[in-house]
Amino acid sequence: QVQLVESGGGSVQAGGSLRLSCAASGSTFSTNVMGWYRQAPGKQRELVARIFSSGNAIYADSVKGRFTISRDNAKNQLYLQMNILKPEDTAVYYCNAVIQYTGVQYWGQGTQVTVSS
């Protein structure tokens, strides 16, 4: 069982920045594929960014150059630095873990990010 707890959401004006954090427990964090997803009202949940155990990362086209995903394996923490925020970034952001070899996924409870114009 993996527990994921997000923090760092809030309200910000367009052009501002926020940093999301996800504290993970219950598994070997360093080997998990970790990711951030988001879901806006009336829309499907979508991948924002994913980081592999190697440290390599992939991003949705909509956030490339503005968001940075990172992980601290010593602290079992996942981060998402969000810069130059836009109103269309408004959503609930979820932390996701995919367990190595099994493919089993776990989700956090989500944190709200609201960007006003």
C-alpha cells in the first residue's frame, strides 16, 4: 500500500508561480514512476508530467517550458514547480505512483490550483 499526500495548492494570478509537493510512504519510492495529473471541471484527468527512477521526465505539451517535475528520493518527496501560470492551468492536481514491475497505481487526494486572469 502506498500513501500519497499532496500540498502546496492555492490561488494565484496569471503569470505567478506555485510549487506542489507530494509526500509518499509505504513503498520503495526511488523505484516508482511518479507523476502529476490534473483534472479541470468537466474534463478528463490528464497527465501533466512524469518522472522515472532514472530522473528522466516527460511533460504535456501545454506545460513544457513552464513546469518542472522533480523528486527527492532521500525524502520520499515529489515536486512540481509551476511558473508562468495561466487560467487554463486551473484544476485539481493529483500525485500518482506506479509501482515497479507490478504496474499498480496509487493516487493522492488532490490539491486545488486556481489561476485568475
